[in-house]
Amino acid sequence: MADLADAAGRAVAVPLAALTRVRRAKPMHPRGAVFGAVLERHGLGAGLGWLDATGTDDVLVRLSRGAGLPDRLPDLLGFALRLPGDPPVDLLLSSSGRGRWTRRVPVLRRDAATPYGSIMAYRSDAGPVWLGAVPQGGPLPSDRAGLAAEAPGRVVLLSAAVGRGPWQHVGTLTLGPPADPVDPDLHFDAVLHAPPGLVTDGPMARFRRPAYAAARRARGSGER
């Protein structure tokens, strides 16, 4: 399985790098909106490093459409969170299900107030870990202008699931105003910048590594 996932990632890396050069931007999730946000971490108490810590942090959140399809069509929506630092902590989540098995399955959506999941499991001393985020409130448009107008003030609940266990609440995000410009040139990397105490693992991580590396080389950048 490891060889197959790595080979698939290398195969995807070639067109992904070409798309990066053509777009001169992110090959995936090309259109989005960035917000300052406040993250309150409540602590999981499961021996999982970063997820066990408590405190309040200023972070960045980017909401985006994965393929850049026309706004009227469903798309794979993205939720990215960065806790600044050296290195930063980056979480990259995609619109997904919330059940024991469906949390591993990407789902196309139009409404940005949808469950997001890491899809990719993390390895930890406590077992495999999945991360999730769920914006609260009513429907939320997924286009850039709609997000900039309606996302500020939204509360997002962050959660983690260990092994086959249920989702557990680990933090609360409150979105602030959009950045200026609304979508600055930020590049997130879920593989290089995993939370302390967690290690990217499994077929999805092995698929992502060569694909991310190809995108970085195409941009001449050290990050995704």
C-alpha cells in the first residue's frame, strides 16, 4: 500500500506542477479568503502534545474552493488553519462526512458551513488521530466575496477523534475580519508542519508528499 500511494503521488506530481506554472498560483484551492482568528484550545488530555495544550492564540484561517469550479457548482471545500511560529503549525481540512468511516471521505459541497476533516490520519502514541472542524450558524457561501462578507464573527468548533473513538471537542475558533488583500499569498503544508506530537501517516500522507514537493519546486518555494 505504501509503494502504491507513493507512486500515485508521484504520478499526480507531474500535472500538478504544470498546473502550478500555468496558474502561477496554488494548483489546488486557488480561490479563497483569509481571516484573522482567535483560537481557544481546551486540551484533549490524551497524551497528544499540541492537542493537549490549553491557551489562546492568534491564528490565520483560509476557506477555499478546491478545484476552483464556478461558484454555482459544488466543490471540494477547504479549511486551513495556521498557528504562526517557527515552524508554524498547519492544519488542512476538506469537506467530508462526520461518521466513523465517512470522516475519511471527501464530499463536494457548496455551503461552507459544513463539516471538514483531515481525511489523512496522523500517527500518535495514542493511536491514529483525525482532526475536524465544524462552522456554527446558518449556511455560509463558499465564494470569495460571500465568505469575506459573511464569515467574520463565525464560531468554528475544532475536534479530534482517536482511533475508532468519537469526536472530542478540543478548541473553539472565532473568525475575525478578512485579510487585506482578502486572499494573500499564503502556502500551507500539512506534511511539513504537522502539530507537535502528531506525525502525518497513512496512504494519504504518502500520496501528498511528492505532490506537495512538486508544487513547491514549480513555484520556487520552500512551502506548499
